[in-house]
Amino acid sequence: MPNKKVAVIIVTYNADRFIADCFGSLSGVNRDGLDVETIVIDNASKDGTVERIRREYPWATVIANPANDGFAGGNNIGMRLAMEHGAEYVYLLNHDTEITPDFLVEAIRVMEADPMIGAAQSLLLLSPEKGIVNSTGNALHFLGLGYCMDYRRAVESVDRVSVREIAYASGAGAAYRIAALRQVGLFDDSFFMYHEDLDLCWRMRLAGWKNVIAPRSLVYHKYEFSKSIAKYYYMERNRYIVLLKNMRTRTLLVLAPFLLASEAALFLASIGGGWWRQKIRVYGYFFSPANWRRILEERRRVAGFRTVSDRDAARFFTSTVAFQDFTGPFTHYVANPLMTATWALIRRLYA
């Protein structure tokens, strides 16, 4: 892989406690055959993150963003700068990670082997439980939900050799081909956080690109499922935006009755879980004409580069939710069997 120019992009936000592990491990990265630039976008940290990185890791280019533009907006600043600098690939890395020396070489080697790979996720393991899986790629539910595959499985029990297609790559540790990004666009700035990586990889899939897992590329992630109530607003709003942007009208009509049924169930769950105000905020978002204009503009843009039907893209959808930090007995014994039966019925009707 001679002279492949790669930009590693890290978005930081009050990340001082993670800097030593993340940037310390990056200091020893294998750069064999790669021209590597590290770009840090700081989202207005208040804990001295910018000053510490500049002082202790001067090889990193640090952009001090005056505002918090979220995970989506921050990474977009970094990706645009990487494009300006002539990068062929970008690798997005969370600030709460540690890397292994060959993580980047292994990810780019996978992408170089197939020019139609648009995104390659590293095998994400938990930290400090380094023998436990965080994600072997992310699953995409037909109702627009995304979650980590094989979460909390022992690493010995998963395939650590085969490069294989996945629904979408987690933005916590994944490489993206610049040529694919130029075609389908970057993250959707309006998402702020949650599901921006799902949306990007869905667009790549519709344009004919592949999303894969690069299992020999290892990244350790200090992952915690957020307990913040605020997350539900972004998760719920953004999954609907993803569906509305990327599905054909006929597919949305087929899916509509089941979305309504799931919405009723989720609203009841939000009352029980104390996040019903976030659901109300989501409804308010979709009452705005300006937001609908933006969604319709995105639909037209996606239609302009789409080469893959919804039915073909749906080969990578799942009908169950299997994420233990988000599910319980009702999901396992009632919701998942019902959704599996529903999916068997409607998937053939997709356009």
C-alpha cells in the first residue's frame, strides 16, 4: 500500500481523561505504506482538552471549534479538511478508545483489496474488558433502529478472520473511502449525534458501495450506553429522518402501518421510562415545514445516485432487537417474534 494518504479524525469534547490512552496509543501506530495525518476537531471543550493535546501530542492537527457541533458536525469538519489535504481515506476514531499498532494498516488493507468497499469497521472490543466484544459491525432493524452486533460476547466466540459485509459501520472506529464520500456526501449535520453513521452507510449501500468488518483491525472502546434521557430525542428523531430520506415512497407506504403500531408501543414505553417529553419533541420536529423541505431535498439527492433497490438493500436488515442494554423480556418473548413475522410478510413488497 505505497503512499496511501489517510487522515485519522478524532472529535473531542471534554476528553481530558481519555487523552493519554487514545493519543498515547496512536503515537505507536504502524504507518507502513501509509501517509498518516491526525486531525482533531474539538467541540468547545471546557476541561483543557485542546491545550493538553497541543502540548503533549504536537503531531496532531487540532481545530478548536468555537461551538459544539456534535459528533456529526465535528467529524464533517475533519473530513472536509482531509479532502482538502488530498486524503484517499479517512478513519474516524472516538476519543474514548485505545488502538492496537496495526489497526489502521489492517483496515486500509481490507479496503484496498476491493475498490467497492466504502466503509470498513474495525473489530471493536470493550475496555477495560478487552476479551469482550463491543461491536462486530452494527445491525440495522427494518424499523430504522441500529445497534451493536455481538455486544458483550467473548471475543473467542466471534469470527476474527473473515472480511464480511455488515449493515453499517460504527463511527466509533471505521475507515471510509473518500471517493464514496464524494459521491454520497458526509454525515448529515442535522443529526448532531446518533444514527449519523447508519445513515451514511445506508446511502453508501444504495449507491452500490459495500460496508464490511475488518476483524484484524482491533480497537478498544470505553463504551457506555448513555443513560441520558436526552439521547432518546436524537435516536427517535434521527431514525425517522433516515427512513424518510433513504426509502422509496412505495416502501414507506408498505412500512407505514407497522411504524404506526411500533410508535404506539414506543410511546407507552416512553411514559413508563420517563422520556415521553423527548417523544413529544420528536413529533414537534416533524411539524416544521422547514424540516420537511430539508428531508425532501435529501430524498431527491439520494435518488440521484441510487443504483440499488430497497429490496436489495434490505438483505442486510434484521427483524429482531438483540442489544442487551436496551431490551428485556417483553422484547425477547413478544416484540421480536411479532416483528420477525411482520418482516417475513412485508419484505417482498419493498420497491
